[in-house]
Amino acid sequence: AAISRGTRTAQHGLSPERLGGLIAIAVACAYGLAWLVAVARGRRGGEWRGRVRQANLHLAAAICGVALLLALPLLDFGAISARNQLARLERGAVSPEDFDYAALRWDFGDAGRRALARLQRSGDPEIARLAREARAQTTRVWPGTIAPSRVDLRVQPADPSLEKLVRDWLRANPWACNETCVALDLGRVPDGRRRVAIVSGASYADATLPATAPHVEVAPPAPTVRLRPDSRVEVRTIPRRYVTVDGVPIGQPLDDSRVEGPPTRR
């Protein structure tokens, strides 16, 4: 447990939860070491049971002292974690794109929010922009298993400016792309923004970028039809545009009325 927690902390820095885990591991290691010493010292004379009981009493008193210390406002895990995370960002241990600004906003208390306000005034425009977006969040955005900058993303047709918009959107909606996804440019909507289908697995998210709200429309399953006695049943040929993966349509047909102008040539 100590090795695992140490490895995780070295990779991602401190957080209040990791500090709490370190204390729990330290207590467990203290008990294991105390019992080992008690058995080793009392194994010959059969006194190891008494030594273990004595070690338990000493450890119980020590744990009560630690619990009292943690209950007092002397140690602020949020402040300690915020300083550690800012230091990692400043020395380049984590890139501005991969830094977890949402953790400062939601997980580190007042100290984290003060650190986020400091980042918003950063001389690096990218850090300032991402910090500003995090401060504007109204709900917690949980990071995905892979940072948005490292997601295997293909934009069709290739467009670096659209790729940046998609990666920024994935930062606020990491659930929409696990490891590999394809962003299809569906054209422009009347206000000039870009409509994009972000395909991952057997579904896609329909987003208009840059997004003005956290809401995103996910392609629902095909609608079901209920046959009534007075239903009109007939044969029609209705052309539809679908998002397809290897020739297989997924989700509902695309609504052409949302796209301004002819579809982009693929």
C-alpha cells in the first residue's frame, strides 16, 4: 500500500484524499512494525504477548494524539495539496493542458479556489484561460482516464483549429471519448459555430463548438413507433444522413436543418 500510494503521489501530486491515505498507511505500518519488534524481542522468554499489549497501548495513545492534531485547524490538507499542485505546474511536471484545474475548484476547499484565482492572473494565456473556465464551472467535471491532450483524436476533414475546439470541449466532457474518437465536421450552424459529431465506440455526441453551455446532445436510440387502429401505414423512400462506423449506421439520422449550407465533402 505504501509503495502504491507513493507511486501515485509521485505521478499526480498531493490531494486531500491522498494525504488521508498516507496517514492511514502510516498507522498500519506503525502497528506492523511495533508488533514485529515486540515478537522479536520477546520470542525467547515467551514475553511477546505482553510486549504486544504494551505496544497496542502506546500506539492507541499516539493515534489519539494524531486524531486530535488533525481535528485542529493547524493542518489544512487543501492548502498543502494546492501548494504542491501549483509547484508541479510551475516546474513543468505537468503541462498546462493536463493540469487538473477542476480539482482546485472543487476538492481543495478555499485554498484551492484561491490558487485557481491566482492561476487566472497567470502570464501564460493558456493557463489563465483554463483556470477561468474552471472557476466558471457550476458542476463538478470528473477527469477521464486519459488527459484530453493525449486522447487519440482524428478530425475529418483535418482542421487544426477545429481539433483544438474539440479537445477543449473534451476537457469539460471527458466521458465522450475514452481512448480513441473521431470528430466529424458537420458544417456551421446559423450563428457561425461548428457542429461536430464526436464518435466514440458505438455512439456519438452531437456538439456545437465553441460550446456556450455545458449541455451536450447525445445521439439517442432510434424512436419507437406505436401502431394505432387509425394509423396511416404506407411505403416511402426517405433519404437520411447517418454517422457510420465501418459502414454501419449508429444513432439517429443527422438533422440536416441544423447545418448551414451543403455538407462538407468527406
